[in-house]
Amino acid sequence: MAIPNQRAALSPENLGLIEAVARQGSMAAAARELGLVPSALTYRVRQIEDALDVLLFDRSARRAQLTPAGAELLRAGQYLLDEIDAVAQRVKRVATGWEPQLSIAADATIARSTLFELCEAFYATGAPTRLKLRAETLSGTLEALKSGQADLALGVAAELSLAEIQTEPLGQLRFVYAVAPQHPLAAASHSLCDEELREHRAVAVADSSRRGNGQTHNLLPGQDVFTVPTMQHKLEAQLRGLGCGFLPLPMAQPYISAGRLVVKAVQRHNPPIRLAYAWRRPRSEAETGQAMRWWLDQLQHANTRRALLEKHHLS
């Protein structure tokens, strides 16, 4: 019976058969190794070739020599066989309680260097779970969690109260109004009022929410706005004097210390914001997977929570 399609032709059994012929150098020797009669093996190879519409072996040579297409199949086939073995091992480990994938939504205020340090530590455990990071901003961080696109959200509003969402405090984050030294507001020696701020372009990070218009903070009616996709873009824009606005103090501090940003006093109320981390509330403790448990355990440490808000720069 003919092999029905290309996918069936690339079965582990067929890939092993091609590998045996290439290694032994002849159909007869490979047939002996595999416990087949030579005619059956030859017929099977022709079926694979017909299904793929290529010649895998050069039959004009005395030895069964791979064609370039056959060599590529053997190379890629070994990768597929390795992947099949890896999947089998992953399935076994997932059966012990590890999630196949854990998606983490990180708000723009979260320190990337610390987040990647946590990812390094997680992978060092040998866990079978694949990690997926999502960069979100403002209401988009919570939306990713609520919609099921993320399993864990870092940097949501601490005042959040939803029956299906569980939260724990992450910490407080102070913002400062900063401009580049060449910016017109840099020379001001007094506390800036809203009317003065309105005259200058603000740099704002776009809300990553896919629903509605999203949120905005500290933007004044009629003010020119330069909208950027991430907090790192906002920092870069303000360093270049393209606009002004509030930045997380831990992110801005090295540039303030180096004289590349100037902090200005403003009259508008500017309290620290309280942030939290959140995950969907499980119906029972047994529903929480091992990967989620690991991340929640790390977040119980005060130093980890502080670093996620403050350690924006590689040490």
C-alpha cells in the first residue's frame, strides 16, 4: 500500500530506515540489520521517495549513496527524531504537574534585567515548562491576565479587586518629572505648574490594551504628545530631548546622576504608585502547576519584589 502523504513518509520508522541504508551503504546490508528482505526494503524506500517526490539515493553508484535531497532529509530527520525524544520526556514530566507553558505579562515598569535573571534561575532548575514573556503597559497588563493570554501578571494596580484574580503587593514605585539638559524646562528654578507643562511635548507610553481606548496618565488637555511603545523608548526619547514626562526613579537615576536627565519639581500631585502581581485564582490548590508555584515562591521574597521595580540596569 502506498504511503498516503508526506507527513506519513516522515515517520520515525521511515527516518530510521533511511538512516540505516545510508550508514550501511547498501539496501541488502540495511535489510539484514532491520530484519527485512531486501526487496521489501527497496519497495519501502521507493514509497518514501514517491510520497516526497524526490530521489533519496543515487542508484547509479555501487553503494547506496545519498542524493543532496537525501542528505538534507537525513540531517533534518535526525533533528525531528531528537525532538520526538524530547517531547516524550517533556510529556512524562508534565504528567508530574509541570505546565507545558507559562505566560508572564510584565508591565512597562518592571525591570527587565531582574525578570531575565528569574528566567535564568527557572531554566536552571531543568523544569520542562516553556516560558513566554509578554510586554504590556497600563491596563493591557491586567487584560492579558483576564483574557487568558497570560498566567501571571507583574505590575498591575495594587487596588485591583476581582473575584477571579488573586493579587499580592509588589511594592511602591516613585516617579520623577525629568527632562534632558538641553530641554527648555531644564533651566527653570521654580516648581512647574500645569500651564507650563502643557506648552511642551509630553512623551507617553501607549496602553497595550486591545479593548477600548486604554489609559493615560499625567497628560494635559491640548498638550502635544509623542507616543512610544515601551518605557525604554520613553526614556530614550526624553534623553534626546524629544519631550518630557514622568519616569520611574530607579530607571532614570543613573542618567540623573550622570547629568543626562534633570529632575524638575512640579506642582501637580505625584504620589508613589502601588503595584501588585496577580494570577487567576485556582479552584483548588492542586490546580496550581509546579512552574507557577516556583514563580510565586520567588515573589514571596522582598528582595525579588524590590529588584523587579528597582533593578533596571545590569550590574
